[in-house]
Amino acid sequence: MKIPYTISLQLLTISFKIHKNHFSTTAAATNTNLTTLFNKYFDRTDVYSWNSLIAELARGGDSCESLRAFSWMRKLDIKPNRSTFPCAIKSCSALFDLNSGKQAHQQALVFGFESDVFVSSALIDMYSKCGKLSNARSEGNGEEVGTSVDSVAMISVLSACSRVSNKAVSEGVHGVAIKVGLDKVMGVENTLLDAYAKCGEVSLSRKVFDDMAEKDVVSWNSMIAVYAQNGLSTDAFEVFHGMLKAGGGKYNEVTLSTLLLACAHEGALRVGMCLHDQVIKMGYVNNVIMATSIIDMYCKCGQAEMARNAFDGMKKKNVRSWTAMIAGYGMHGFAREALDVFYQMIWAGVKPNYITFISVLAACSHAGFLDEGWRWFNAMSHEYNLEPGVEHYGCMVDLLGRAGYIKEAYNLIKSMKVRRDFVLWGSLLAACRIHKDVELAEISARELFKLDPSNCGYYVLLANIYADAGRWKDVERMRILVKDRGLVKPPGYSLVELKGRVHVFLVGDKEHPQHEKIYKYLEELSVKLQEAGYVPNMASVLHDVDEEEKEMIVRVHSEKLAVAFGVMNSFPGSIIHVIKNLRVCGDCHTVIKLISKIVNREIIVRDAKRFHHFKDGLCSCGDYW
């Protein structure tokens, strides 16, 4: 009887697991056929048979079994070859098993395979995942380079560097590429560009790109993607225009997808709509990845309804498509709609993943849906076999904290099995600001100063909490800390798109060509605001100055300038879209609500946390943000 190779390999991996364990009499009788198959068709003296078994177990996610097979092979004194080690080392990576990884490394060294590029690639990945970057660097900077290194092998190693995301390792391999004369091979350059980008070294990626003698569509797409993924939308479109001018190959669905991401970051709705039209013209509308990018773009440009139309028009949907729509509704504060899509996803038989649950819990957090949040947080492990990660805990801390359950949020952080990060403590600190809990604010701030000491925002937020409590000496202490440590608060700015052009406003901005008209219009609006019952909210001003000066400070916030400019320069009845890089303050939130009623306009503001839809004097967030 001859068994087809792929089927026999699957049967042999199953029978291997049975063969190496001790079973009860009943179990042994049940599995006799599989054990017989293993004994009959597996050649224990053949290294290629062992390599196939180790690889198949590793590919199937059975990393422990893969390592056991490798160990058994060595106990039988079978000499490994160059194909044995990569999969065995990758199994060590998957298990974060540094000891086994070092043993495999030692054996690779003994048998003379350490300088093999594929073995080196696996070792770089293993050491980085096990937290031993110094070892990964030594692999990347290895003095001995195999004589058989070609461009395919070098691309494999650079791909491993992308996963490592470490500048020193990438630079080491880059040096090796130069040494063996492969640094000017286009495929190597493209992969190197990506490796530097994964380290956050955008300027080095651009240098590799600019130094390329020839560029193909992958080169152009990679550089556009680097800028788009880092929020540098203007640079992304500059490279795209360069691509068109240089005739760098016909742009494709990957190009359009990355440009849609750039539009999403910038909130450039008109450009995004033009790209959507191009997607339709080029016949990519039924591409699931492309359709998902369109949904994401419309959501982040403030058009949840247009995103839903694109979503409903998809012939095929995958877990990413469903998740994008859930996340979109969530960021707009439409939690009920987000949960409805989530329920439809489950009914459609699509299994939610790790990211889906982040979107669901974030939607619950934005709307204050405490019961639903707990329900789905617990369902992750109990019903879907997914362990909550730090992002899920972050959503729950945010949900509990903003709902006023600050002690419970703090207890949840303390009970966590996963490592606590700055997002968790930042959410708790923000909740302490809302509910004026100075004691827990100080605990959160201490953790944040250790985890992210260069972030000026945490010092400012704690100073604001002290200011709310009238503790001006502590406010001054925070100012001195910020000054002594050379920290700079990122300036708040707001963007408004008008007639395809994006206008930028800073707080107290006097650089815009229309700044005099804008301030005059705000003065006129101020009278109407007071008639409508507006009283300035100076809680966001931490300066120990008189009330009149505080009122002047909040009056010139960037989002107020952007909204005034939008009202002045757009058609009556049209929607005004504003993007704020920081969280909108309480006073601006109140003012924009009243302006929407006074001028009878819908105003959509996207801040660092979510969207606010202002209409008829109300906001979609229900003043819960």
C-alpha cells in the first residue's frame, strides 16, 4: 500500500505523538493502526525522514513535539544536515525556550552549519524573541560568511531582521550584504528598506530607497507604506507622485491600499474618495484587503455611513473586514451598532480574533457599556480560547475608570497576568483626572515616569490634576521636573480640510492668512455663545492666573480656530470635518456643541481618542468621553 506523501506525513506526525507516549490498554488498542503506520513507513535511519517530521510538526504549531523529534533523532545518533536546524530552532523561538535554542545553536556549530544563512536567520529570530538581542547582534555581525550566500539567502536573513525590529542587527546584516557584494541587488535593497522601517528608522529606509540605482513597483510601494504606516501622509503622497513621474511601474492594489491608509491618517476625505473611484475603475473593488482599507479610510475620515455602504457591498468578508467595521463604529461612539455588527459576524460563522475583541471592548469603553464589556472580556478565554492581552486589559481599565470604578480598575491592573504597560497606567491616570482622585493619580504617574520617562504628557496631566485640587506647589514641582528633564509637550494642532486642501491651526495661531478674520468671527460668536448660556470651563488651564486670563487661554485653542475657519469658508449646510492631535478639552467640547446649534451645521471632530459628531447643540458621545 502506497500512501500519498502529504497524507502520510500528516499520519506519521500523529502516530509519532502516539508512539512516544504511554497509553492505557484501550487507548493503545485504538491507536494500533497509527503506530503500525509509523513503524512501517518511517525510516528512523534516514535524516531526510526526520527533517520532514520535524518540519511538519513545527508548521502544525506542535513546537514541543518538533523539539522532541529533534532530540529523539540525536539520541539515535543520526547526523543532522543543514535542513535539520532551521525548523528545530524556529520551534525554540515559538516556545521562547532559550536553553533549547542554545543547545541547537551549539550543535549547529559542532556540525559546521552556524554560518549557513538559513540557520543564522533562525538563530537571529530565536535570540531576539528570547530577549537576547546581544546574541542576535553577534549573529548579524558574524565574521564568517558562508561562501554559498546568494541574494535569496540574504533576503531570508533580512526578513528575520524585520521580525527582530532591532537597528543594530539590521545594520550588522547590511554590513554583511555589502561585504559579499549583494547590497545593490534590488530584492535585497527592498527587504533592507523594510527591515530599517520595522526598527522605526524611517530616515534610513529613505536613504536605502534614494540610493537604489533601479526601483520596481515593490520598491515604490514599500517606501509609500513606510510613510503611511508612520502617519507621514504628505511624504507618502510625495513618493507616489515621484513614482508616477519616474514611471516606476504601474501602480497596483498594494499602492492604492497604502495610499488609503495615508488618507485615513490625514483625514483627507476627498482624496480618499478619489482613490475609491480608482479602485472601482481598476476592478479591485471585490478584493477583500482593498475593501477593508476603504472601510477603514471612511471610518477615520468621519464617514461611518459611507464605510457601512462599502462594507455591505462586499461580496466576501473576512475577519479583518468585520473587525474594521466594528472598530469604525466604536471610534465614532456608535457602540450599539458596533455590537450589532459583532453579533452578525458570529451568526455568519466568522470566528472573532484577538484584534476583534480589542475593537469590541474599545466600543464598549467609548459608550460606557460596562456589562457588555465584562461579558465579552470574560468570553474571550471561556468561549473563544483567547487569553486577554494588555490591550484588552487597557480597554477594561479605561471602561471601569471612566465609569467611576477607579479602585476596581486599579485592582484589575494588579491582578493581571500579562506585563503592565504605559497604556494601562495612562488610562488610569486619565480616569483619575475625570474623577479627581489625586492618590491613585500619583500611583499611576510614578509607574508612567518609570515606563515612559520622556513623555511630557503624563507630567502635564498630573499637573492638571494637582491644579484641579488647587495644589499649586505641586503644579510648580511638575513644571520644574519637566524643565529639568528637558521635556517638551507636543503642540496641540487641528486640521480642517477645505476644497481638497488641508489647513493647520496651532493654539493662538496668527500664521494663517485669515487669522484676523477668524478672531473677529470668534468675537462675534462669543456674544451669541453667552446669550445661549455659555460659561467658560477653565479646568483645562493649569496656570495659577486670574479667571480673565484663563478665559483668554481657552478661547484660542486650535480646534475653535479650525471650526471658525470651516464655518466661514464652506457652504451653508455642509459638514465641517476637524482633526485634533490631542484629546479635545471640556471647554472646546461645550463651545462646539453650541456653535453647531447657532450656525445650524454638523461638525465632526476626530481627536486622539475618538470621533465627536456635533449637531443641534448635542454630541454623539453624550458628553461621555
